Amino acid sequence: MIKVKVLKPADVTAQIKDGMTVCTIAMTLVSAAESILKDIEKTFLETGHPCDLTVLHSCGQGDRKDGLLHLAHEKLTKRIIGSHWGLMPGWMSLIANNQVEAYCMPQGQIAQLYRSMACGLPGKISKVGLGTFVDPRYEGGKMNSRTKPLEDLIDVMKVDGEEYLFYKKVPIDICIIRGTECDEMGNLTTDEEAMKLEVLEGVLAAKRFGGKVFAQVKRIVQNGTLNPKSVTVPGVFIDGVVVCDNPLVDHRQSSSWYFDPSYSGQSRVVADSIEPLPLTVRKVIGRRALEEVKPGNIINLGTGIPNDVVGNIANEEKINEDIMITVESGIYGGVQSGGIDFGVGKNLCAMITHVSQMDYYDGAGVDVTFMGFGELDGEGNINSTKMGPRCTGAGGFLDITQNAKKIIFCGTFTASGCDFSFEGKKLHIKQEGKIRKMVKQVAQYSFNGKIARDKGQEVWIVTERAVFKLVPEGVKLMEIAAGVDLQKDVLDLMDFKPILSEDLKVIDTDIYNEGTYGLKEKILK
């Protein structure tokens, strides 16, 4: 009988040789194989091996302390190829200090690259990334000076006279995955995981190159007890299984809780039991941004303000049945968690794989996406990926914004220390932020304003005091908040001069209401 090998974490670490390429499949701490990752770290710190690894990952995989942070040691990892490090300060530090070679690629392109590699292709082509920092004519996704002189992992090519980017294959030696349980043959399910991710695609990519696959599970069950339709990875593709010996710590559904069946579809909570958010500047921005949706829209929520507040506002305002909220992880509907638990949600109506979600975002394109931003310049270019030496990376930002029909960038007007109050249905600036976000030129091209203008994308930038729209001539100021001075509080704090609307409006003052603010009636109009 075919039988999967049951291993200890140290047995997996022993299979990882110096210089290998290790691929891990997870998002935030969801599906992170902590038992295995911790042992790799422990062994390196004790012996100096394995070392000089290349780490390949699509989604950001950390919660500021665990996940891929276990591999964030100089010499343990020589090169990282990934999409997002915003919740992984150890990686951002290594990248900023030139202690590791660092390539950033769009999250969806890496997930889809696994599939392309799995079916024997030399890479994948896409328009995603053209005109941004991953375009080799700009920076090629090279995130520090140590990486600048190294080979390009992305090329420009033409097909039928049109430009595309070509994302080259990255052969995988070891793929590390996680599931809920497997049977004695190794057939693996992910029933209690909060996302489907791109588990099988990563596994088959490793197998294409003769790589090995190791899985962490909660338990092993008898052959014949698993519904074959629930099997995510057939056991014949798994070289060894580690049963987590401390699942409360090392096999958590997400960082903030061990297991909640409402996040994996086994139960639902009463919608009215989900607490509304308090009135903060983030909620105010989210409320104004949501006024841009229409009934029937399929929307996407990016990290930061969008994911942290928009879903909760939609639930509070009872518009969940009028729009469909999606997140790049593959979830549809429900109420989303945020921060270190990004990408999961309660009361979902559907969950698809991460790679399939990116197929939709890269192809048809979502109706409306809500994204955060770090810098805006007068051409409408946006930087959301690198602030000074701090490299957060792109995540799914490039995949989603380049193809969305409508984009709402959400953020405070200035950063670092700004504080506000909302008495009398007006905005009161109690303390101004130390960092200007409206700059002469963005530090990195995460979003190319000229390309967006040329192809007619509808783009809005919503802040607490000013709302801008991208127009053919540049960035146009459309609304300002009640209670602010146009010159002192807006124009004097911008390093470029926006086009002023001939009909400059006041931002809807209902967004300052305690309780609901009538969003359903507004969008149904």
C-alpha cells in the first residue's frame, strides 16, 4: 500500500541543502507551517545550515513575529523573491540594509507563475507591471542596491505588436505547505484553513523540477475517511507529512485565533452580532469612498484602510446584499478581518483559490477596487510599495489596480502623527501629520497615472479633507471637507498644484455621523 512518510520537523530541515530554492504557500499566518519553519530557523542558528537559500513566496506570510520571519536571517537566506513584506519587519530590515538580494513581483503573477511552471512553460507573460517599478526599464522589481546589478527576472517582450512582461521560471527544490488533515496515503485536505490559496499549483511546480513537497497537518486519519472532493493535494505528490505537536501555537487558523468555524465555512455568526467600528478618521475615509459604489458592483478590498473598515461599514449600513465584496485571497462576501488577519472573513458566500481570484482580477477586472496609498504626484502616479528605505512590496496591488474598472485610493492627506475630531459634522485638524504624501514625484511607481489616464480608467483619491479625481490633464481637486481651509490645510501642504474643479464641492457631512449615515439610500439613488 502507498503510505506517506510521517516525519519530524527536523527530518524536513535535513532535506534542505545549502543553496536550495524553498517555496512556501501561505498568506499572513494562514496556512503557515510553523512547526517546519521554526525548526529550519533553530537548526540554522545552531549550526549555520541550511544557508544561502532562495525563498520564493507569492503572498506576504507573517504577522510581525512568525511565518516567513523565521527565515529572515542574514546568510540563512541569500535571496528572496516575493510580493509583500509589510507585516514582516525582519525582512524589510534585511532588504533595507542590503543583507539579502530582494526581488519584488506582483503577487498574482507569482501565484500564476507556479501554474505556468507546473505545466512545463518557461515562465508567464502578462501586461501586469508595465510602467511600474517591476518593469525592467524602471527598476525590474529590484528592491535594494545589492540587487540592482544582478540579473533581471522579468523581461519585456512583444506579441502581435503589443508589449508584455515575461516573468521567468524559478525552479523549486522544496515546497512547504499546510493542510488540516491527511489520510495514511498523504491525501491532504484544507477544510479548516481560512483560505484555499495556491497550494496545488505550488506543489505541481515543485514536482515539475523534481522538487520535494512537505506538508504540516493537524492529524492523520484512516484511508477512505476523506471525501475525495475535499482533497486539495493527492498524496502521491507529498514526500512527507509533519503532524503539528502544538497546534494551539503552531497551527493557528489565523494569527489572532486558533480556530473559528465561521472563517472556514462550517458555521455562520448572526450578522447583527458583528460590532460596528467606532468613528475614526479611517472610518470617515471609508464611508466617503463607499459612496462611489453602485448596486451590483463586484468590489475588491486592499490592505490598510480598505480591508480594515469597508466591509464593516457595508455590514453596518446593510448594503452587503447590494454589492459583492472580494479580497485577493479568494473570498467573496461576508465581513473581512484586517491587519495581521488580512484576507479572511466571516459569513462568506464563496471561497475560490488565490490563483483563480487573480485570474479574474487580471482578466475581466473587478468593478471597483479600494486601495491604500503612500504618495501621490501631479501626474497621478501612486507609490504604495516603498517609503524611504522601508520596502513593503506590492502584494496584489499591481494585479488589481492595472485592470480594475474603477479605483478608489484611500488614505490620510498627511502621514505620521495626524489627529482629527468631527464635532458639529465638520473636520477638525487637531494635529497635522509630519510627512507630506502629495509630492512632486513619487519615490516608486506602484501605479502609473499616465497609463491609467490613457486607457480611461476612473481613478479617485479619497482623504479625510480632500477628494481628487484623475482627469486627462492630471489630478483634479473635486471636494474638500467642511471645516478646513482650502489654502492652508490643502494647497499649502501639496508639492504640486492640482487642477481645481470649477464646481468644488463639500464632502458629504453625513460621514461624520455617529451610528449609520444612510449609505444604502445614497447608492440606491
